Amino acid sequence: MYTIHSYHKKAKCEYAGREGEAVEISSADGTIDHAILCFQELQKLLRFRQSQTEKKNGFVPKASSVSSK
């Protein structure tokens, strides 16, 4: 679980180094503490954590079928 502490119209993303809109977040497990992340990096983080949770719980995504010609 994540806590969003504040929104910033202009801040430097601690992960990507870009300036722009960002949020200050912390994670419940303590791995992230008041980090400033731009929306793009926050989105990547959420997707990564979701995939890790799915792996841990035994969820296997369906492989997309690709036909060869």
C-alpha cells in the first residue's frame, strides 16, 4: 500500500531526474519514504509491484498467440 503525502505542480523526480508534476509517496513496507516521483515513474512502480504480487500469488498471465507466416 502506498500513501500519497502531497502533489507538486513542479518538482524534480527522484528516479528519472525530470522536472514537472509529481507526487510525494511512501510505502507501507518502508521501502519508499517520502519520495518525489513523476507520474510516469509512479505508473511504472505500480505496474511492477502488481506483477510481483501476481507472481507471488501464482498468477500466470496468458501468453499471446503469435502466428507465423
